[in-house]
Amino acid sequence: MSQHSKAHFGFTKLLVRDLEKSARFYTDVCGLTELARVEASIAGRPIREIMFNTTGEGRRHVCPAQLHG
């Protein structure tokens, strides 16, 4: 990596036990903005997640997710 490169991430998904508690943490403590809530399934298992936008350049997302089943 050159001296002028900036490290960054574009997307992170975290599995959590309590989605609403995680939402409060990311908004109240980290200052992230909620973009959307998603309910879907992965391999037939229901999943709920919240997408947050970080501050700064570009669109970077943190997605706490709660997988059931």
C-alpha cells in the first residue's frame, strides 16, 4: 500500500441478538443515520436488518442483522 492510500470499508454486516438495542447504540453512541430496515430470508431463514450510513466520503454501511430459525 502506498503512503497516499486511504483504508476504508464499504459494507459490514453484524449478527446481533437484540436488533433494537443495536439500533439505539449505532444512532445514539456512534451518530449513524438509519437508511432502511429490511425483512427477508436467507436459505429459508427469516432475517431482519437495519442499514446505517456513516458520515464522511462515499456511501458506507453498517448493517446489524437478526437471523431467526
